[in-house]
Amino acid sequence: MIVVMDFGASEEEIGEVEERIKSFGYDVHHFNGEPRAVLGIIGSPGEDTRDALEVMPSVERVIPVSLPFILASREFKKDKTIFEAGGVEIGGEKIVLIAGPCAVEGKEPFLRAAEAVKKGGADILRGGAYKPRTSPYSFQGLEEEGLKIMAEAREITGLPIITEVTDQHSVEIVARYVDIIQVGARNMQNFTLLKELGQVDKPVLIKRGMAATIEEWLMAAEYLLSNGNHRVILCERGIRTFETYTRNTLDISAVPIVKDLSHLPVFVDPSHGTGKWKCVPSMSLAAVAAGADGLLIEVHPSPKEALCDGLQSLVPEKFSQLKASIRGVAQAVGRIL
Amino acid sequence: MIVVMDFGASEEEIGEVEERIKSFGYDVHHFNGEPRAVLGIIGSPGEDTRDALEVMPSVERVIPVSLPFILASREFKKDKTIFEAGGVEIGGEKIVLIAGPCAVEGKEPFLRAAEAVKKGGADILRGGAYKPRTSPYSFQGLEEEGLKIMAEAREITGLPIITEVTDQHSVEIVARYVDIIQVGARNMQNFTLLKELGQVDKPVLIKRGMAATIEEWLMAAEYLLSNGNHRVILCERGIRTFETYTRNTLDISAVPIVKDLSHLPVFVDPSHGTGKWKCVPSMSLAAVAAGADGLLIEVHPSPKEALCDGLQSLVPEKFSQLKASIRGVAQAVGRIL
Amino acid sequence: MIVVMDFGASEEEIGEVEERIKSFGYDVHHFNGEPRAVLGIIGSPGEDTRDALEVMPSVERVIPVSLPFILASREFKKDKTIFEAGGVEIGGEKIVLIAGPCAVEGKEPFLRAAEAVKKGGADILRGGAYKPRTSPYSFQGLEEEGLKIMAEAREITGLPIITEVTDQHSVEIVARYVDIIQVGARNMQNFTLLKELGQVDKPVLIKRGMAATIEEWLMAAEYLLSNGNHRVILCERGIRTFETYTRNTLDISAVPIVKDLSHLPVFVDPSHGTGKWKCVPSMSLAAVAAGADGLLIEVHPSPKEALCDGLQSLVPEKFSQLKASIRGVAQAVGRIL
Amino acid sequence: MIVVMDFGASEEEIGEVEERIKSFGYDVHHFNGEPRAVLGIIGSPGEDTRDALEVMPSVERVIPVSLPFILASREFKKDKTIFEAGGVEIGGEKIVLIAGPCAVEGKEPFLRAAEAVKKGGADILRGGAYKPRTSPYSFQGLEEEGLKIMAEAREITGLPIITEVTDQHSVEIVARYVDIIQVGARNMQNFTLLKELGQVDKPVLIKRGMAATIEEWLMAAEYLLSNGNHRVILCERGIRTFETYTRNTLDISAVPIVKDLSHLPVFVDPSHGTGKWKCVPSMSLAAVAAGADGLLIEVHPSPKEALCDGLQSLVPEKFSQLKASIRGVAQAVGRIL
């Protein structure tokens, strides 16, 4: 960690900062040659030290040198993480396809969707039982009833299931029913929820928050890892930018970056990432070409009738065609499907 | 709500969309004169209808005309909302100053801070007992122990207290101790928490999420209002932009905009909004000049020793001076302090 | 165009807006069923009318229905635009590779780079003779001397050449030497330059500005088209967002969106788009998978010695390997290389 | 400047980076104590050195310690810059009001506007003769004819005049007519134009680009200063963010930040900054409260009839009232009007 002093900081002020650094148990290194005094801290102090130093009156800036995640980093674990979730290998050679409707809207339509998705070639079935909605007046999900329907769909199709959990209250019940638990973008920094999920014996897929930096996203994974859950999937789903023609800007470059920084598997959600079903096929191919380990795609047997997020859903036939195109790209980058 | 069809949509496709609109119980209005077919929906359908229409293959875009919040809007309630919180009038002529340290770090320092803040002229005392931290390795707060210290500080100073709640589990205990409950930026769309707080008989201060639009922020307030809690304070605290010299970009223009759209009181947090204590005085004055009803300012008796967010804290003497400057600006805009 | 009136606008105010619309020569359509009065304008008025209406005291918002570009749109020209530039077909079945160093730093190194790029399989050679640099103290380019070196490299390699022009003064001289003229991101809205280039008989590659919406980018192309130059290439090069781990956020989703809205060919620059050479191969593959018609890649014979932007440059051997990988992805999406 | 090596970089790779640093004439300082090797560069190398090092295969990141602007910095010149422009003192105790219509649309309306602005209490008259417009189909300005009208307005009112120049071609003619030359947001990084203006004997007001960091904005000023023009005004006019309810997000916090980093005067344009005339009064007051040295406000005698940007214009009576409110805030922060 580097401390840059104010221009013209006095010897006394520099001494105070040095004292403060030492009070945290670190040694100090004087770094000459800049117009301003610069101090180096020997060791890797964390957020608390940084905050404590930045506030000192003569300090201009504190620049962290090390990245703050440990267990999520390639420095800690060199080989990529591969694990099994509901019988499906995650992070291996094979690109994993998670597909299904946004919300579980009822038994009959969900079972229909599940069979279509199965037939279309998905590896894992998704569906939402607890829906975070911007408006209190929108459909909020079927809750446990929805979980039961999903479990029945698993019985019928043999596909493992994934669903989103929106608060720590529901973690236990969701964990009882599903194979993978999803943390949505809005809850990426719901630290209470993350701590709870760190103690659950189910893999967790954690979506990137819409204003989260790559570093913050990896710190969210660190909450899971440091609480004991090592089966973590990172899922890019678009960030919020000034461009509003697409609902979000899908940050495909996050895939190679995260795979370079971390050993964890990285998935991409092109449906939420763009919010336009027309873009889903091309962005699915782009994600696989960029190195994604899996995709999360909304498929609805009848998107015209979907109660939420129909906008970004593919019909089953399109999903099936898409799978064929993905196969070609996967082979070109040395993966299988 | 306006539905713009694809260029070259057929009569049949337009008919299908019309049918779909009618299936939601709305009448349709044909709007001629654009190169594309445009349909108007008679009535104010919500998010679900929008999503259902946007997904139809021949629909290019759906444009909402009405804003989605109802109870939070000036259309619903013309007069500005004024209420009492722990004996302090919120939203009235007087600018309300909330001040205190970021975190309750221990009894002795917090009581010292409380007295300094009281002496400096604050109306309400703040402190954090539950801290949402980016890193699992950072100080996470004293929890109930912290609430007890805050209550003791209230006893001594006579100032009402405000603290952040980070999950629905803690709502009951927090509500038992404090006068105002704060929802942090990261929880602005924690809908489970919002629903819970909607049923609590304590005023709630809700911070704007760092990637939240003004509309989404007002929708978060709508969750509180529609669940029965009408004592809501909106607090601007900076949005995330490409500019990283400041920790966030404090969107002061949100103050006049929100006061125009809504009857709810609007506060500003210049400490988190900029992340630089040097900017806190000038941005406090700017917020009051722009029409803010109150300020949320970090004050620490010894920011050099703060365990978190010391960076943006003022020392008590500076807070006291700041209060004097604010008085002048408040008078210039017809407010009192 | 839709005009939404203020809540509670009087009949008289609505009448005034109606008069104003008619004064521009358009008919008005009353649109009932919303809580606010809504007026539709029959026809497609432009920016000036919009601005004139938005300012009226009782108008809340004006919502354009049509997209503002005409000649660049698929509505105007349904088939995709294919043209020839220096003997290379642009916008056809074949993915076009433009490669070379960021700046022409001297004759010997540039000729060496040109031969490496040729050997590596590029279709077009790039190089910068006029460099827009953030700092007045950085290397600003060799200007005409650089153009001469580029022309010599074309002689030797047979590759057509492309270079950036930074002001209208230099358009004539640049057009004399090169086969394609590039407009950089910082000049995307340099309208004087665009008008000048609209009258030049050379194809123009126009990069997206770092804060430009897709709509504004297409409007920049419209400046070229409406001034008579129909050989326009759009080049996505990353937008500025809160994420700073990459220099920019490469908006790959802009590729399918622009190809849907416009008939013009779309290229991607993964080098500037990410600012990290490690990401260039994966993002090149992603761009092709998403439907890009070509790539603009920085290649430097010795990036360790590059005077600018070396960070994002590939060495020739890596470029050569990359070409082989691109071929596989291109085939998977029905393109050739 | 700090160079952070890749995790696990070999001694040989570190040695190569060290060699490269020395080849630029700088000494190297080894900095131990981090998990990665860290090198410090003795001296303040610029952008070129940074780029050259960042590209080296074993280098993870290069972190600049010094800010890149020199002449614009408080380190170079401690006292704030005060100069005279057309008889008006800029940067002194007095808040300077620049007002007028967006575009010069004709002689009669402009003279009417000029007189209204004069009567309302403006210090400097603005008007646009060369208009950068997003659409080629919008009104582009009266050019020299507009300058003549502005000069006549100066004759009549005695107010100095300011107008925007959009390309280096027009610098000479614009400089002949006006007292202050404005560089618009879209041209903030039009370096050819900046170099030209650096050699003109007229003060220059340079607006912040809509995606420009504070550092880049000060580097644009550095282009002017390093080319010999020391009469530079910086003008904040809003940055582009995800929030689209306002046209831009006016970054008021840039005022105290820039005044801390630089000695140059800082103005604020609340009209373009928000794009909503309803926000102009409150944001004007906020800017003055935050320490702005002047304001740039659009005033139009009849905004209902304005050909461009009427949306953000005040009518003269509102401007006059606004001046009275500004006076109160100015006094509260120790300034005069």
C-alpha cells in the first residue's frame, strides 16, 4: 500500500503518518523521487488501515497495491476450480447451459417449459420462485409453491435446478429444494445473505451487481469462500452505463479478466445482460468465444404470455437452434458442449 | 403507455399486439403519422404488461408515459410531507442536521463523539451498529452492543438517534432502540427488508442506491409507503460514475428533481457522496442551497483513529464552523437552522 | 413524437402547446387515457421541434418515437452495405483484419511492423501519423512524414493503409496518401471534420465516442452519409463506465444492435476497447462471434519499445496465432477469413 | 510512478523491467513487502513511459503517483489566477454571471435578448454563432453573421461577449469579434483546436467533456497554458451517467476539487448541466454555495420560440429574480455579486 502525502506536507506531518502506520503493526518505507513525499507500507494492510490513513489531514491519497481478495485469487489457488452441482460438472471442459423461464408462474406452464428446455438441450433448469421486483405492484413470485413445482420438474426431466434466494430467511427452505442457489445482482452486496450462504452445502451462483466493479464482485465471492462454501460460480449479467438502448451493458471483457484473476468458474447471462431477446443468440456466442464456462439463458414456452421479463426470453425452438451454433464456437475455442 | 411496432410490421402482427393489450383489460388507440405503427394504451398498465408486450416479436419498443410511483408522487399528494421523528420536525422550514461517526466503535469514543456532535449543534445523532463492508475481513460492527451504546448516548445528550439496518432479522431489535431507521445504498432494492420496514412504526431514511435512477429510488420509497409506513426520508448519497477522483458523484440536481416529483423530504449525505472530508463543507452548503431538507454528516472526535470511513469525517470543530456557514445559506434560501 | 403535459395542465396550456406544434406544420392528435394529457404529433419532427416544445412551461416531457437517423437506417436501405476499400471488400462474407502499430514512430520500425503484419495475415495496415494525446507533453505523431512511411509500407506489402485524421486541415493531405480515413473516438462529434469527410472520395471508419450512445454514433455516420460519402464503417472501441480495471468497457452488444438498426458494416477494436493486450485475443473472438464484420488490432513488432499504447499491442506471433483462432469462430458463425 | 509486477514474476523479468525504466533515464527503487514485486521510479515520468512499461509481459499494473498536469496545478502556482476579460474581473471576489440565448437566431431577437440580459444584471453576454448539433438536419448557426450581431449587441449593451468556436479554421475570425472564446464539451479533447487557442490573445472558457475525468479536463487546460495562453476558465457542465432524467449529471463536487488542485477559475453551467430549466435556479445557487467563480446561464427572451436548447433557458424575469437569490448565497459564502 502506497501513501501519497499532500504537496508541501511538513516533516512533522509525515512523521505522524509514519507513526500511524506503525500503530497498525506495519513497517514503513520512504520512497523518494516524486515532488510529493510517498510512503510505502511493508505488508498488505486492508480496508480499515486504508480508511484510517486516508483521513489524515496531510495525506492526499492511499493507493492499494495488492488486490483485496485472497481465497478467490489465482495467487491463492493456481488451478481452476472444477466442482459438481446436481450431477453436472461446472468449470470443466464442457460449457454448461442453464435455461428456463424467469419466473415459475404456475405448475402447468413451468412443467411445459421444463420439458421444452430439456428437449432443447439444457444441462440445468432455472426458474424464479422469489422475484425481486422494482415495483411493489408487480408479481412477486410463488415462493415455496414455486419451489415444489421446480422439484417436480426435476423429477420429470432429470435436470438439476437453480433458483434465486432474496433473503437469509429463505436460505434454508431454498437449499432444501434446489441444487444450485442463485444470488441476484441486487443482492451481490447483501452481506448478511452472503454469510448465510457461505455456510450452506450447496453451490452458489453469484451475479455481478449492476454497479459492481470486478474487484467488488470477487470480494462478494470472498464472503462465500471465507465462510466455508467453495463451490462458487461468478455470473456476469451486464452493468449499468449511460447506454440505455440495451437494458444493461454486458461486460464480456469481464470474462477473460476474472478468469485471469481468479480460479472460479465464470458464467454469462446474455438475457438480463442485454434485455433484448434479439441479442441473446449473438451475445451467447460472444460469451463462449470469450471463454465463459457456462450460460444462463431465459427460455419461455410462450414468452408472449410471460408475467415478467418476457422481453429477454427465447422460445424453445430458438434455444435449440442456438445450442447448435454454440457448439461450433465452443469447438473453435477448444471446449465441448 | 405507447407501443412502437417494428418497421414493416404486418396488419396481422399489429392485430396480435392489440389483442394482447386487450387481454390485460385495456383499450387501444391507433396513432398514425409515424413511419412505424404506434399504439397507445388507454390507462396506466404496469411493469408486467410492459414486459409482456416488449417481448412480442413485432414490437420494437414500449414507452411508459406515466411515472410508476403512485403514493410517493406529487400527483397523489400535493403538499409536502412533514412529520416528527424523535421529537424533531422533518420536512418543515428547518434544515435538520444528522451527525455522528460512521461506526460505533466502543462506548467511550462514541459517547465522546455524541457530546461533541451535540455541542456542535446537531439535531439527530447517527452511528453504525451493523456495518455493510465490502471485505469479509473488515470490522463489521458491534451489533446490539452498539445499539445499547447509542441509546445511552441519547440519554446523555437528549438527541434522537438513527442507525442503519442491514437485514430483516434485525429490524425488530433496531426499531426497539432507535428513533429513525436507515436503509443503506446497498439495500435500497432489498425488497424483503423494505416490506418489513413498511410495517414498522418508525420513520425510515432511505439512501439512493449507487446505480439507482431517481425513478427506482422513488419506487423503493413506494415499497415503504404501500406497506403502510408514511414517514419516509429520501437521502441522496452519490451515484457511481466514471469519475473516480471522488468516491461517488454527488447528484445534487436530484434534490430539486425529487422535490418536484414527490412530496417526501429529501436529505443529502455529502460525506459518503464525495468520500473526501475536504469536500464536505462546500457540498453541504450546495445541498442546502439546492433545497435539501437536511444533511447527514460524518463527524468523528478523532477521525485519525476511526475504524472505518474516517476519510470522509469532519472533526467536531469543523462541524461547528460548518453549522455557522450553513445558517447563512439557509437564510438566503428562506430556511432556518 | 409524443408530448406529455404536466399533471394538472390547464386546457389553455394544452391549447398553447397544440398551437406551437401546428406552427411547425404538424397535425396534433389527442391521446386520452393517461392521468396526464398526452399529445401525439403526426409526422416526424426533428431535434429543433423537440427542443422548442420541451421548454414550454406546461410540458413535462417530449418522447421521440422515431429514431433520428435516416440514411444510416435499415428502414432507408434494407440490404447491408458492401463496398470496396483499397481493393478489400468491406461488409461482405469475409471478416476483415486491420492491424498494425498505434503510431508510426520511424521508418525502419514501421516497415518491420508492416511486414510482420502482412506475414501474420492482415488485410489492411494501420498506423498513426497524427496522434490525439491527452497530454501536451506526449509524442504527437510524425504527421506527413508518417504518411510517407505508410505509403512506402503499402508499396512493399501490397496492403491498403488506414490512418486517423484529427482535424479538417489535414483531411486533404491524409486523403491523398491513405485508402481509408479513420475518425477517432474523441472526434466522433467533431462535426466540422465530419462534414469535410462527407465530401471526400475515400471510405471513412468512424469510432464510437467514449460517451456516445448508439443513436449518437449513428447520427455521426449520418453526417458523413448526408454529405455524400456512403462508404462508412462503424467501429466499436469501448465506452467509459465506472469499471476501470479495463481502460474502457467494450460494448460487444453494440454489434448486433447496430447491425439490426443500420445497413453499415461494423468493426470492433479490442485493443483500445480493453486497453489490456491479454484481453485482445478473447475479445477478438467474441466480436466475431457477435457478428462483427472486421477487427482493428494493434500489433507492434516490439511492444516493449512502443512510444504509445504499447499496453494493448500484440506481438506479431500472437497476431498470427490469433488469426488461426478467429478462423474457427468465423466458420462457426458462417463467415470466412 | 509505481510498477506492480505479475504474481510470480521471475528475477529475470523484474530485471528486464528495471532495464527498461533505466533506458528512459530514471532510477529504480525496489519496494519489498508485498506478495508481488513492486518497483518505484525515481522522478515523474509521463504517459509515454507508462504505456511502454504497462505493455511488458510481466507487468501487472503501472500506478502514476503524480498528477500529470503541471502549469494548471496549485503546486506550480499557489495563488489563484485572476485576470480580466473584456473589462470584467474573472476569478476574483465577485461571482461573474454570463447569460444569453443558446444560439444567435437573428438580429432582432438577439438584440432583444441582449437588452433583457443586461437589464437582468448579467456581466457578460453569451450567444452561439457556430452550433455543434447532433443531427446534420438541425440548425447549425449563423456563423460570421452571428458574430456581427453579437458585436452589435456589445455596442448597445456595453457587455463583453463570449461565443463557442468549433474548429481551428474559425479561431481567427471568432477571436476578432469576441472577448472570450468558448470551447464546448465535445471539443474538450480537440487538441488541434486547443493548440491554436493556446496562441490566441483572448481568454478561453473550456467546458468539461461529458465523459472527461477531472484530470483529463485539467490536461486540456494544460494544452492551452503550455501553448502560452494563461487566461483559462474551467466550466463544469455535467457529465454523462446512467441517470437520464436530467440530460447530464451536474458534478458540483468538481468545483471544490478543481479549486483544490488548480489555481484556475471555475464556472458552472447549470443550464446544460441539467437540461431542465426548472433546475437552473436551484443548481445556480448550489454552484455558488460550492465555491464557483461564475455561472453560465441560458436566458432567452422567448424560450418558447428558441430554435435550440430552449428547454434549459430561463425567461429574463426569472433570471432577474435568480440574481437576487444568488446575491444572498454569495454573501453567505463571502463573495459579492
